Amino acid sequence: MTSDDLCFDRRQALLALGAAAAGAAGSLSAAEPTGLVAGIEKETLAHGRDGTDPTWFHPRACVVPTAGGPLVFMTLQTIGGSDYFGPVHWMTTADLGRTWTAPEPVPSLGRVPQASGWDEGVCDVVPEYHPPTGTVLAMGHNVFYRGPRFEKQQPARWPVYSVWKDGRWGPRRKLEWDDPRGNNIYTNNCGQRVVLPNGQIAFVMSFGAAQTGRSAAGVRCSFDGDKLSIEQVGREMKHAAGRGLLEPSLVHWRDKYYVTLRAEDERGYVAASDDGLDFAEKRPWTWADGSIIPMSTTQQHWLAHSEGLFLVYTRKDASNLKVPRWRTPLFMSQVDPVTLRLRRDTERIVLPLVGDGLNAPQDVAYSGNFHPVSVSPRESWVTDGEMRPRHGYRGDLLLARIRWSQPNRLARG
């Protein structure tokens, strides 16, 4: 895999704007305004479906403030098979997504040959701007490959990160945690983090001494712009089903911390905390009437507005019954912060199902590895990389622009 194979032929990616169409049964259309959401527009950043561009995956963005305005900074990598990813790349836009720089490799987040014959790569990277140090902390976790596919029997894994500042990347580093509970894996892969006023970084970590039954706990880290160090670990949340609690995302909203957790029992879970370390008992995501929302081992993420907290997710729906893990369409709903339930009357389609999820599910592109980011008081984004396993894992790189009816006072700009 060469850098020539992994770029947009070194050209700028001009966005192709398209309206989000096709909705799931029983959901509001993407064009219909409701509450805080004034509208949602879908754009294609790279055309991987037809092979014009590479198939980019794990697209995640953050906003870097500059004297000339916001710089949106995205990390992404290619996909060539189930959990089989190329080196991490990065690209930016200085005009809120009208044009982008061509993706470039992150030198410290490529593959490293091991004496054992394995290659150590990096995946599930999330970049986040750190205001006290003016840096971008890009953190994912390591992954091992032997041959042209993902090996299910992985060696021990842990978080790895690299720091970007003034246009340069620092070395690849391991986040150390000397605790036997993480002997098999400890990670915040794909997870949203919170930068605290004192410069510390809070997130929720998934960990386990075996391949099944992972737990999760709040974590507080120090960060000096170079080295990330774990200072505190909170109360352990346990879950016995399958691999346990996976891909936790954290948000701080109106003096509370909330975590959403992927699981493997057709549920997603939510818990709240006053300090981001010790969380109350987790509960499954439900609608306001208490009925459980079926979610099949796919991540959920937060989208915060000053006037409301939203969850972005996939779920079982009449339109996707034969799509594996119900991985499209991508929905969003407003969260009731008191009951920790979703308001179904606010549900919107962020990115629609394209194709026929009942009669031709093999042709439908999966979502599920996505990331929300607030880019301005009037607009937030959800970025997503499609994949179609029956079609060589080819898919488009997508951006959903969520327009707000009221300014988001949590966003810079």
C-alpha cells in the first residue's frame, strides 16, 4: 500500500453537495425542521464507492482556533477488510469544508514491523484540540496484523497517541497503565474525551484481563502538550455479555458527565456522574416510555448543544431488518438529562440508508464508525466512512451538516 494509493491523487477534494434523502419508517425526514435542528445536509467528501478515491474510514475531526478562523482537523485511514486498516492520515479545511487539503500520512501512526513477524498498526484514532498547550492530541489504540487480514487472536493492546503542533507530528507514545485488569486490553478507542479547565483530560476507558467481559471506568489524565499520564481511575462498571463494555464516549453538559457505551447484548448503555470518575449504575438506552431501543454492538456518540444534548446512533428499524447489526441509517435524538432517555419525537436521520435493507442488504453501505463535532455556533458535523463488505469494502467518505435553529453557545466562533 503506497502513499499514492492513499491520497486523492494529491488534489484538493471539492465537496459534492447532495440532499439527504430516504428515511427510515416512522422517522422524520431530514428536510423537516424540528426543535433545535433546522436541517441536515449530506455531502460526499471522497468517492470510494466507484473507486475514484480510496475508501476512507474512521473519519474524526476537531476544531483548531486560528487567527484566520477555525481550522477543522481530521484524521482518517483506509479500510481493506474487516478491521483491516491502513496507516493513519490527516487533512484540514480552513473554509468550513468547502475545500480540503489532500490527506497526508501521520509519520508516527503507521505500521511498525515486530520481531514476532507481526506488524503493529494504529486504529480508532480520535483527534482533540487541547487549548492550554495549543496542540492536537490524536489518540487511538494499537492493532496487530499478520498477513493481509485482521487476526482475531490479538496480542495485548493499549492506547497509543501522537501530538500535532505547529504543523509537525511528535513521536508515537503508549499511554501507560500498570493494572492487571487491563492485561488483555485497555483503551478509549473511538471515544469522545473532555478537556477540563485545568488542562487535564477526562475520558472513560474500556479494559479487561481477558477477551470477554470488559469493564469501563472514568479516567483523569494530566497532559503537558507532550506526555499523557493517567492520574486517577474511577469506579469500575462491569458487564458480562460478550466482550463487555466497548468504545465509551464521554461528554460534559450542564455540570454533569455522561457516558454512552457500546455493548453486545442488543443494547447500548448510558450512565451519569458528577465528577466524570465515579458513574451511577448504567442503564440501557430507552425511549421516553421506557421501551428499550435495540442497538446491535455499534458505537454511539454525543452531540452537545447549549440548549440540548443529543445522541447519535444506529438502531433496529423497519428499513434495516436484514442489514447486519442494523448499521444504517444513522439517527440522532435529544436526550432527557433527568431520565437519561431519548425523546423519540426529536429523532432525525443524520445519514440515510442508501439501497434496500430488506431485499438487497448485501448492497447497502454500513455506517457506525462516525464522529460528531461542533464547527460553529450555527453548525455541527457528523463525519462517517461507509463500507460495503460484499463490494470490496468500498464506500464514500461522508459529511452531514446539522444546522441549528438557535446558536450553540458551546461552540467556538
